[in-house]
Amino acid sequence: MEDSPNIPTFCIVGQPNQGKTTLMATLTEDDKLARNEIPGTTKVATEYPVKIDGRKVMVFWDTPGFENSAEVQRWFELEGKVRKNPAADFISEFKENGQFSSECEIFKPVAAGAALVYIVDASQRVRTADKQQVDILRLCGNPRIAVIYSKDGKNQHLDAWRSLLDQDFNIRHEFNAHHANFTDRLELLRAIQVTRPEWKDSIAMAIKALEADWKKRQGEAAGQMVSLIKRLLDLKKTKTFDLEEDREETSKAVLEDLQSAVRKEEKKFRKRIRAIFKHTKDHWTMPAALSDDLFSEEVWNLLGMTKTQLTMVSTVAGAIIGGIIDAHTGGASFGIGTLIGGAIGGATGYLGAGRFAQLSYPDQSFVPVWLRGRQVGGAKASARVHPKSKLIGILIDRSLLYTEQMVRRAHGREGEEKIEISIDLEKSALTRSWSKSEHKQLGRFIGQVAKKKTNSRDLNTERAKLKRVLSAKLKLLLK
């Protein structure tokens, strides 16, 4: 066996179709591997580094499956015991022999000192070839970790596998790459931390870096939610009409344009969240709360705040817009705002999807003219997302739930098939569980965004406070 590499390096080995690439995809957060890989087609050993801020902290090697276990075992039994680096010597002897091409690829990282990660499926019985492979890996001399999972969810042969692997492996760990989340990945890394004494500190540093990166990503996700709310409130759609009888039709058209723009903003948000958590494609089905049209009655009935909560948020926001509550009072004058400051207070009428917008008709009624093919003048219909609409709470709920799915979605479970994601619909309306102070904080941010003359310092202050609220909610959701 060669001296160990400076960076913790692991070679994933096993039978063909045993989930090696799936494990690789989950550990390295690379869903392109699982989506593009046809089972059993890995032909060459391929390096996949784990990087944090561009720095390589760990390396995994994906390898083909064993194809000639009996013959390779015989060679190792005869020669392996007397060779310093039997994996390297096997390659030298058989690299021109096409019969052992898969095994030569497997042994490349092994010869370079990589620790061995042997993956087995506990839903399948222990076969003779499995015993032969365990013996081969023992004779390589490298540190060995056994990872047990179940492809179909059944572990009927788990005891037999435990008995076999406990004899010749330094570590045995049960890990399902199809469902593993971030915490599960860290537990596996902690389990293999003792593989080599010289790697212990490096792996500890890698775990610490991964934890810091994970916290950073959750903060970025919360920041994207705050930015989504601001972008919604900044949206404005306008259409011009010539005659008074065209007002209703134009108003309907401008509201449809605004709805379309809101949908696009949510779509862009989801793409950004997938990028943060390293998912390259949204290709699974989701429950109605997340997949139905944003403006459907089912979504509006299921998600968002209650009437009382929405009224509280709206009144605080409206009072700030009207200049009655200063941002720095923290809503202390909420009672006064309820009475005299509710520029948008009393949100009862804005619980339905049909009342999501603020429609206005700027005072512009002179006769329209055409200049270089463009109309100038005429009456206008303008639409914006109403600050007291239930829509904002609904989008917060959908954003939190969608982010939760991205966090919990194992990168190894990325086949082209549509896979149903289930959530507890009774707990879907997350903003309904917020405290009064958290609802007021949302109202203060909405008010700062929506007021005509926004002080950038006040806006940034309320943005940071709301981001902390959303970060805490996301952290709670991901426990």
C-alpha cells in the first residue's frame, strides 16, 4: 500500500449496480452524476473533489464494479501477502489484459493510498463474489469502510452483511444515499474520521468548513426570500387605453400581466434556491401546495396568514407608508396606527386571490397621438402587488417549503422519473405560526419597501431583521 495522500481520499468500490455512483452524487452534491449515469456503465475511475470556496477539502473516486472477483482473489491470495503495494503491482501485471480492465481501474486510487469505501445492498443476500471482494480489499492493506444501504427499503439480509463486514472492516456505517440529508452526510464523515490518524484533523477541518458553508447557504436562501418580497412590491405593470369603455378590459389585461410577472419572480427564486443547494434541475413532482398555480383557490385557502394576522401586518406596513410609525419605534405605536394610520390597514378584503393587486388610473386623459409608431398619451391603467395582500404570506410559505425540499433532497436521488415529494399539509401555512413580533417585522419591511420615499438605511435595517426571522424559521423547519 502506498503512503496516504495529504488530502483525505476515498475510493468507492462494490459490485456493479450497487449504488456507487448514487453514493458519489450524494456525498459530492453532484446530481448530474445520478441523472446522467446508466446503472452499470462506469468504466473508468473518476475523481470527484469536494470543494469549499474553491478549495479542495476531500476527494472521492467513483469506480467500475468488480467483474472477475474469483480470479483477482486468487492472485491476491498468492501475491498480495508478499507485496508492499499489491494494488499497484496488480495494475502493472494486468494493465494490458482486457479481462481485468475494471479491476485495474478500481485499483488506481487504491494504489495511490485512498481509503476504501465498500458499498453493499442489505436487501440482497451475501454471495460468494461478495466474500471474495471483501477478501481482496482486506489484502490491499488500505483502511476500509463498509457502507450498508437498501435499494428497495428492505433490510432482510442486514445481519448477514454485518457479520461478514465486521470481520475485515475498520468501520461499518448504515447510510442510504437515496434519502440522506446534510446531517446524514456529516455523520458518515465523522464515522470515517478515524480511518487514518493523519487524516483526522483534515477531516475535522472539512466537516467544520462544510458546516460553515451550510449555514452560509441557509442565510443566502433567507436573503433570497427577502429579495423576492421586495421584487414583488417593486413590480408595476401599465397599459394605455383610448376610450372609457376600454377601461375594464385594459384593467383585466394589466392584472393578468402582473400575475404573470409574479409567477416569473417565483420561478426565478426557485432557480436561485436550486443553485444555492446545488441542484441543477427541478424534475420531480410536488404536492399541490407547491405545484399548483400560485393564484389558485386551493393554494390561497391552504397557505398564508389568517385574517387577524394579515390585518396586523397590513396595519403596521400601512402606518409606515403613511409616516405614522417610524421604523425605529419597532411598532410601539401600533395601537395608534390601527386607529389613524392604516393607509392599507384592515386587510379583510384582501384574503382572496382576486384582490392581490392595487389598481390605479393615473390622471392622464388627453387625446392619444402616435409618434413614430408608438402611442403617446391616453388614459392608463396601472397595477402593483398590494402591500396588504395575502399573496406575500403565501409566497413566504411556498418559498420556505420549496427550500426545505431542496435541502432534504438527496443529490443521488436524481433519476429522470418523476418522484412525489410529500409534506405535512396541516403544517404548510408556516406564517400562521409566527409570533406577533414576527408579523410586525414583516409589516415594517413591507412598509419600508412600499413607501414613496424610502430611507435606504431604514430599509436595510428592516431587511436584515426580516432575514434573521426567515433564517430562524428555515433552521427550525430543517431540524
